[in-house]
Amino acid sequence: MNTTPTRLAVADITATLVTHFDLPALLERIATTALNGFDARIVVISLLEGDALHAVATSAVGDVVTDDRLFTTGPVLTSARETAVAMIGDVTVPGTGRWESYRTLAQSSGMGAVRAYPIASLGVGLGSLAVHTANPWGSERPDELGQMLADLASLALTTSTTDVRRTDGTSAVQSVLNGAAAISGATGVLAEYFGDSTTEARIRLARLARAHGTTDSKHAAAIIAAQNVAPADIGSSELIHLPKAPVPPRRFDS
């Protein structure tokens, strides 16, 4: 699982942190790297907003339909609040009473195990990276990869657009929540219009953003704005189609 592609993906994420990056899209890349590295069924990054935990970045094998409580309660919430790794190694094995309702929910959702890694900065919990597998956890999975990716998520959250470290990630969390909502909404618009699956529509959004010379979050917000103005005419919007002429590269003049 801890293969060369996974190591290259981690290196690429690390290199991205010293650039001007799209935070929600980077968190999705972190989730996808964890999905591949752990041979998981679904990986979700969830962030704290006050006492509540919100799922903001998801990577899954196919279009998995699951209960959101899998990503915001039980060991995932415990990991975020207590800044510690929390796990259920085998959902079919009765526990000591803690997270029993979560264990039942995970089992009914087709999960075999869950391990949640804390996302924290300076001792303050920001969220959790939760890895859900189809089978029991076992002893072959690269546990160090999970905390490494959670730490990279923390760095992303606590690095401002001006490359100055923040002492907390509160404003970044709200930014991610807003960006994730826009990406989710725009993905839905594209899926409905083109008849795509959720995965296909998300890939289409990323391709459109690159072609239009912007970030996934900004392009998603533009699509949502266009949809709100003229829902019936979204098909005529240039935002959901590749530009006929290449967008010139950005210039940085002194």
C-alpha cells in the first residue's frame, strides 16, 4: 500500500504547500492519496466548526452512498476533539460500550473498520482524517501514512494565501466549508446537466477550472452563481463548457 505512487503523491502535496493553492481541492487530493495508500473504501476529511464536525473532502471507490454520521460522530469526532488517533479495528467484534451505535451504523453501511487521524495545530484540534475500509484493519496498513497526511492537512489549513502561518485554522476552516459547499453544488449541476456520475462530474469540474485558468473553488462558485441567476439556461453558459480558445497564462509584472 505504501508504494512509489503513494510516496510521489505525498511529495507532490508537500510541494503544493509552498505555492498559492486551492485549499478544498488540496484536501481532496490528500483524501485521495489516503484512499489509495490504505486500499480503503472511502476517506473523509472532516473539520470542526464550534462543537460540530463537518465533512469537507471525500474520496471513495465509486459513488458510495453512506450516512453522514459515519464522518461526524463516533471515533471520528473523538479524534478531532481529543487530538488522538481513534479506531474500530473490526466493526463485527463487540466493543466495550463506546461507539456501539457507530459500530452498528458502520457495519450496516458495509464498512469493516475505521481509523481516524487527528488534524491539529499547536495542540488545537481542527478536525480528523477518517479512513474507512471494507475489511477489518489488520496489521498490514501503513499507519504512519495516515498521520503524515493529517499533518499535511493541518499545514494546509494553517497556511494563509500570503504564505504566513496562522496560529489557528479557524478562518481557514470556514473557507474550506464554503469552498466545499460550492464544489459539491457545482458538481451536482454538472452531473445533472451532462448525466455524469458524481466522480465524473468532479473530474469535469477540475478540467473546466484548469481550462478557464482558475481554481476549482472559484470556478465552482461561478457555476453556482450562474445557476442561481438563470437555472434554465445553465447549458448556454460558457462556464460549463471548455473554452473555444485557450486562456492565456497569467502574467506577473514587476
